Amino acid sequence: MNRNRLADETSPYLLQHSTNPVDWYPWGTEALDKARVENKPIFLSIGYSACHWCHVMEHESFENVDIATIMNRHFVNIKVDREERPDLDDFFMTFVQLTTVGGGWPMSVFLTPAGKPFFGGTYFPPEDAYGSRGFPFILKAIAQTWEQQQQQVLDSSASLLSDLQTNLAGTGPGGTLRPEILDEAMQQMLDRFDPVDGGFGGAPKFPPSYSLSLLMKQYSRSRNPLLLKAITHTLDKMAYGGIYDHLGGGFHRYSVDAQWLVPHFEKMLYDNALLAVTYLEAFQLTGKWLYRKVATETLDYVLRDMHDSAGGFCSSEDADSEGIEGKFYVWTPEEVISALGGQDGKLFCDYYDVTNAGNFEGNLSILHLRVDHATFAQSYKLTPEQLETKLESLRAQLLELRGKRIRPHKDDKVLTEWNGLMLSAFAKGYQITSDIRYLDAARACAQFLETTMLTEDGLLRVYRHGHAKQHGFLADYAFTANGLIDLYEASFDIHWLKLANRLADEMIAKFLDTGSGDFFITLANQPDLPVRLKDSYDGAVPSGNSVAAMALLRLSVLLDRKDFHELAANTMSSLAGSANKVPIAYMNLLNAFDFWHYPPIEIAIVGNRDDPNAQALFQTAYTTYVPNKVIAFLDPDDPKTIEIQKLIPLLRNRTPVNARATVYVCKDFACKLPVTEGAELARQLMDIHY
């Protein structure tokens, strides 16, 4: 089998294209030099492993010998994994969005030999269809235009590049984030809330995560019942819907319908990290057991199916298996009853709506709940607890059976940025559930990031099969620093807090725009893009700027780093002009602003770590829903006491009362009396928050 230059890459997405008849190059000097020397335009294709339409275009066009012949004759063809190079993806996606009606993946862009874009789009069919000209027609038309009107193409690309640079060079006008923006964002979300099916806006529906976190903060202060309804109804409907994997845990990427029933079946690590945290926070806020169940099942899915032996976590699982989207996840009544028996099989099919007609292609059924758990239990004359015990056993049997199917392809590269998110999720999972497996997973992930991904020159971004590469971007630093803070608060090992502090300092040195106050996402000496990029709005993943601001604010409180507080404020001010106009596009930035606007609650615990009383204080501090809190701990018998108190000023002059573990709660330069009981701590936290 012939293999192209992608065979030497480590990205699973690029390797998937290594046997195409297209003469693919990875992005780099070899391809760019070839284009310049031969004066050939470049065809740039950007996608990712879990992208369904990327696979479709590969099968239809890139595996087609006739189409590949046209590509090889007229173009230098470059393939990019957007998850490895988010900077290239951002740059060229902005071009596509500015020059067409929208964007998405696969992204298809034509460049001059100098790498300047002049025409772009997304998926192109192999022949005229869907209102689009076929890919061969487009290839031939662009090749002919280049041969006959080269100067016009160069002039056009220069003009387009100028517009693109203007669009990307800054984050818009600065200003001041007004306190009212939090209420405005809340109202915009409520205006978009779907009271029937939950979520915000219509189909397709993407699972909100950090947006719900902000709404929970707002509800905890306002007790607005409309907010609580928007939060809980959305979380319930997602947990009941087909977007959630009821057998294996974890969420699919998004729902194609408004009911959360039919998903695009790919699973992304970042979605599951973010949503695990959201459901954990909702469990803290409401005490609803469903939210704890969904969170722990999601974390268990990642531990079971996405763990890399080096300690990190893999990026994604495809939507397709055996070339069919969703095949791994869907069922027929016959399959269920054959596996579980008649009585149990019928109960399972009734509960999860598995029918002969089905709710998906081919009369197959996506598991989902038509009615809530308690109502269904009543219809079977069971208590909710009895029903859950029964279903837990049945799900385990079907999960084992499903494991014998051909699994979707897993993109097993490990990304520093997304592992920072997962580090946070496991640390918080331990705090709220006390499941030591989650703390162990968080520690192993942090150790992997420190020993494998952190070098003398800074963080690397990508790891696969023993090989780490690619300089880190802003998000790699910000997400890892934030995750390490969460790990410190779960373990109280100051090593992780010191490492977070180091990464924050490196992030500032490498990415800060000293003129505007916010952060670039790329390094200053990066040669292959004509402009240093910034991210501003929060998308499927929070922006690097918003997470950087949050990490700096948290460290400013724990370490008394006033410079960090000022830098975070400057970052938010730089983005204020845009955020004030469209608050819902900056929801995670507003999470940081909420932390800045409402003074955080400082919880300092001192005592013997193994003292049951100390454990009770930890548990109360962890599980009580109070937004914007920081937690620190000191064991006076720790030989590192002086070092710890030097690093964390809020632990200075704190001593146990009557030789018992004691907690000191402070906010806005005022402290409560020290207490030694968990119930007293809970009362103080409620009093000081509300």
C-alpha cells in the first residue's frame, strides 16, 4: 500500500489520510517551500479525527484517484489536525467566515504559494449537490484562474489578508465591564431558554457547561425561580436525552434536534470535562442525586475508555463505527431482550424507549428517557431506589455486550489544554464525592503534564505513544494552571500550587500583550502566521483569555499576588467593549468577572490532616455550594510549615483552637470567628455568601 508523507506524523487524524492517493504534506517548511519553488497554489484541508463530514469528504474525494490526480497536478496539498494547531485553525477559519456564509469542518482553503488565503469553504461534494459545485469543478476552476489571472489572485489575496489581519490583530475596543453585565447575560440566557426541552435556542443544541455555572452563581444570590428552572430543566433533559450515553457514561458532541434525542455521536474530552464539573456544581447547589450520578458516570467513562497509560487522557472518539454513524450506541428490542431476558428486557426497553419503530435510522433506537425516573418507577410499582438498583445491573450487562461490538475510532493523542480541563474535573470530582480514584487520576494527570509535557522551554501541546511535540499555546498554560489550583485544593500539596504559580508567570512572559492588557494565543517568535492571534469569545471550549483571567484571580487570592489581580483585571477590561455588546458570547469571561466583582470567600483550615474533625471541615468546605471560594490547609506538624505560610499568606497566624482542627473564614478583609465544627462552617459560609 502506498503511503504519503503523513505516514510519518503522530496525529491519528493525519495518519488516517496517509494512504490517500493525494500527495499530502503536513504543514511545514517542506510544503511551503515546494509551493514557492514550483509557483503552485496550496490546497489546505483542516479537520479532526472525530469529525463525521471530514470522513465523508475523505471517502468521497481524497480516496478518489481521479480527484487526487487533479489535486496532485495543480496544487501542493496540506493536511492539518486542528487540535494540534488551533492557531492555524483560528486563522484560516476566520478567513472562511469572513468570505463565505459560515464555517465548519472539514475546512477547505486555497492559498497562494506564499501561504495567503484567497478562496475557502468547508465540505465540498464530489459532484454538484446540496447547492454546491462539485469539488473537481472547484479544483479545475481555481487551477485555471491561477494560470490565467495570477496577478488578480495575488492582489485579491493581499487585500483579503489585510482585512484578516485587522480582524485578528486585536480583541476590539477595551473599556470597563459593568456589574450590570451579569444580569444582562442572565436575561439573555433566559430569553433563549427552551421551557419545553431545556437548553438555550433551537436545534442544533450544544450542551452548555460554563454558561450554566454562571447561572448557578446568579441563582445562589438572587434565588430567582426562573433561573433555577432554566438550570435544572436543561440538566435534566440532557441527562434523559440521547446526547447522554446511558450505558457507558459521557456526553456526545451535540444534538441535531431540539429534544436532545439524536446526537452527533462523537465524544470529545473537553465536553465531558466541562459537563462533569457543571453536573457536580449542580449537585452541590440542589442536592439532586441525578446530577451526581451523571457526573460520576462521566468521570468513570473517561477513566475507563479515554485514559492513556502515560497518565493523561485521549482526545476523542469518533461518531462512526464500521462506516455508520452511531452504530456502536443503538439497539433493537430483540437485542435487548435476547441479552436481558423477557421481563427485564421489557422493563429496559420501556424505560429507555427501545421500540420496533425506533427513533433513529434503520428502525434502531437511541437510549433515552421519555418520563422521569420517579414517574416510571411508580408505573412499575417500584421505589426509585429499587428501580435504579435493577437498572444498574441491566446497564452493566448491556455495556459488557456493547463492548464486544467494533468500537468507534479513538483519537489517542493527548492534548495539554484538554488535560488541564480534565485535571480540574477529577480534582473537583474527588472534592464533592470523596472517591479517591478521582484524586489519584488528577495526580497522575498532573504528574504526566509536569514530567512529560513541561520542558525548560515551556509546555508542549501534543503527546502520543511516547512522543511529545509542538510548543504550547495560551490555553495550554491557562488550563493547566487552573487545573493545578484545583488539584492543590483537593490534595493540599503545595507542589501543585507552586507549579501553577510558575506556569502563570511563564504564561505572562510568553503571551501577554503589554499594550492592550490581554493575551495572545501564540508565541512571539512563531514564523508561519502573519499575525499574532488572540481569542476573545468563549466557544465550545472557554477562551484562553477567560481561563487565564480566572487562574490569575484565584492565584492572586491564594498567594496574595496583587500583580496577578491587576493583570486579570486588565485582561477583562481589554475584552469589555465586545463583552458589553454581546454578553452571552463571553460567559466564561463573566465567570472570571463574577469572581472579581464579588470578593471571594477565603477558607483556611489548620489542624492534623488525619483528624476526623479536619476531614469533616474539608467535606463541608468542598460540598457546600458557595461560588468564588478558595481553600487552603496547614498541618502545624508539617515540616514545610514555614514554607507553606510564606507561600500562602492566608495561612499565617492561623492556629488550632483547643487542639482541634479549626477553620477561618474571611471575605473582603473581614473574618468570622474561628470554628471547629462542620455545621458551624456551613452556617458561616451561608451567612457570608448571602
